[in-house]
Amino acid sequence: MDNQLRSRLKALLSNDFLRDVSKLSFGTISGRLISLAAIPFVTRLYSPDDFAMLAVYLGLVSIIAVAACLRFEIAIPLVDNEDDAAQLFVLSLLVAAVVSATVLIVVLLYPSNIAAILGRPDLAKFLWLVPPAIFLSASYSTLQYWATRARRFGSIARTRLTQATAGVVILLGMGWMGMAPVGLLLGNMFNIGAGGMRLLTEALVKDRVKLSGFSLSKIGGLFRKYHRYPTYSTAESLVNVAGIQVPVILIAAYAKTEAGFLLLAMQVMTAPMTLLGSSISQVYMSRAPEEMQAGTLAPFTLSIMKRLVQVGVGPLIFVGLVAPVIFPLAFGQEWARAGKIVMWLVPWMALQFIASPVSMVMYVTGRQRAMLVLTIAGMILRVGGVFLFISFFDNASPIIGLLIGSIFYYALVWYFVCRSAKFGGKDYLDFIRSFANWTILFGTASGIFVIAIISSLT
């Protein structure tokens, strides 16, 4: 039996899985390289304070957009019934439109009040950009999940390239014309939502018959049948994003430009994670239900985690070690602080890179309630860490509080993912051994390389 499982897993990872990952990775890598190549120019067109405003803007958009579809979009690639998947697809887009319209009314009526609460009064005149960003982000997420169900990974890859290109053109063009910070806000809005039109057109052409069966009379039945998603997953996603974005908003209100440095540091650090992590996550989600039915979810999940260690830990360690030296040269002397912050973030980002792509196993195994409780704990850890440093450590950066809380949170996520996949004792030991070996190897190699760089510069 063990030989059969290993043979099945080997065939899966060497053929369809890797082919799907490569399709997504091509678009993701191309888009990320475009964005990364633009950063040295962007940091010379926009100030750290502009980035601090962007951090607050993105925080607000992210918190609302992640729940704008009531998480029905998550169910699209997971449900067995094709008609239900089509109904959920249309319903998700309709809910996103209603939520975005509601936010538009609120920000037009109370812009100054909202900006004051966020600790950035100068953001009031730009809040009208929030609703369209919410809709672009939420609708793209829905369209991406629909394309994932159909395994149109090539189409998703092309939209990621479109997003990056559109975002960079706007960032550089408006920055060159001196339109700061609005160019920074608009560029990032298109960077998270452009490309949806292609996926929508493809869905309407190829899936016209499936989508034509949508009926408003079926909405009540959908809510009852899939109530776990709006009931548990919406709250979980809100808490999860709030746990990331609320601390950043607090840092922006308390430490001002420190949030701008943190945002740049996180953009650089998430580059290795975005290159493969998101692609592996989508393909994992499309395969996990089949693996659970076949009784191979544990070895499948373990293999994915080990692959994440192999492809992600090394680049993260390397970037963290070279950042303090490279940042002032690449982005300008005023961004040297961001390079030091990158080095701090390595443990957090490494744990996140390993745990997040496979965290969808919590949904596959029907543990939405457990994921909600876990995510609430994560928000408390991260927001509490920032509050602690703001309140009691005047001379320390509140970013350290966010870092400590995030490390504890993603360690918990990893543990609960392993439990949901039904890891045995040998599975835990196998992963820990792999993680330790690759970390030592990459850490040593990166350290030698950094020493060589410093020696050549001095």
C-alpha cells in the first residue's frame, strides 16, 4: 500500500502538478520581476511618507476586499456540483458590487472622519479610490478561483503579467509627472485588480451555458447550503487580514514613515513568496480534495511543505542578509532603514511561506471554525505585540512587536495544518529534519556570499 501511495504521489508531483505550477509561476515570476525592476525608480519618485500613506490605503482596501464576496468565491473550486459552482461565481461578483457601492457612499459622506480615525488626515481627498480598488480586487479573486476550477492556469498567469505591467506604467508615469501620492495609490490599485477583464471574457465565452443557469431565486438556497463560508470564513478572513493590516495602520499613525519603510521591506521580502508560494497554493487547493478522497492528503501535504522549504527558505535568507548592504545602493540612501527591517523579517516570512500555501487544507477538511479561532489568536498576537511596544518601549520600533506576534502565529498555523492533514510522528520529524538541513545549507552559503560582498565594497 505504501508503495502505491508513493508511486501515485511521485506521478502527481512530476507531471500535472508541476506543469500547472510552472504555468502559474511563469506569469507570477514575469509580473514580479517587472514590479521589482521598477522599485528603484519608484523609490526615487515617491517619498517614505508617500509609502506610509500607501500602507494605510492598502490596509483599508485589503481588509474590506478580502470579505467583499462573503468568501463564497473560496467554495468555487471546491464544490462537486458544477451548477452550484456557477451560481457561486455569479453571486460572488454581485455581492462584491454591492459591498463596493456601499463603501463608496460611506467614503463620500464621511471622508474626513474616516481619515482622522486612520491617523492620516491627508488621506481624506484620496478615499474615493478605495471602492474601485475593493471591487477590482474582489472580482479578480472570484474570477481567479473560477479559472482555477477550470484549471486555466495559463490564463491566470497572463493576467498577472498584465497587472504588473499596468501598475508599473501608472506608478512611473504619474510619478514622473509629479503626481504623488495619487500615482502610487492608483498604480497599486491596478496592480492588484487589473487583468480581471480577460478572465471574465474567457468565462463568458467558454462557460456561457453553465453561467446562464444563474437565478436570483436560488440565492437563498446557496446561502443555506454554503453557510459555513459567510459564517466562518468571512470572519476568519477579516480577522486574518486585520491581523496584518491593523498593526501597519497603527505603526503609520504612531511611527509615521516607519510604516513606509516596513511596506517596502515587505514588498521585497514577499517577492520569493509570490514567485512560487501563491502558484503552489492554487494548485494545491485544486488537488487537495482528490488527495483527501484517495487517502493521500498527509503525504501530499508533507511533500508540498518540503518543496516550499527547498524553493523558498534559501531566497528569503539570502535577501535578508544582503538587504542592509544593497538597499541604500538600489533604492536610495533614505531607504537604508528598510534594508535593516528586511533582515528582521526573515523568520516571520519563512514560516509564512511554508504554512500559508497549504493552509487551505483547513477548508478542505471542513475545519472553518478551528481556522477562525486560530486566526483570532493571530490577530491578538500581532496587534497586541504592536500595542505592547507602542505602550512600554518608547525607544524600540513597534515593528518588533509585529514580528514577534507573527512568528508565534505562523508557527501555530503550521501545527494546525499538520494536524488537519493527519500527520504522524514520522511526518513531523521528516519535515523538521528537512527544514533544519536546508536552513543550515542556505544560511551558510548566503553568509559567505554576504561577507564577500562587504569585503569587495570596503
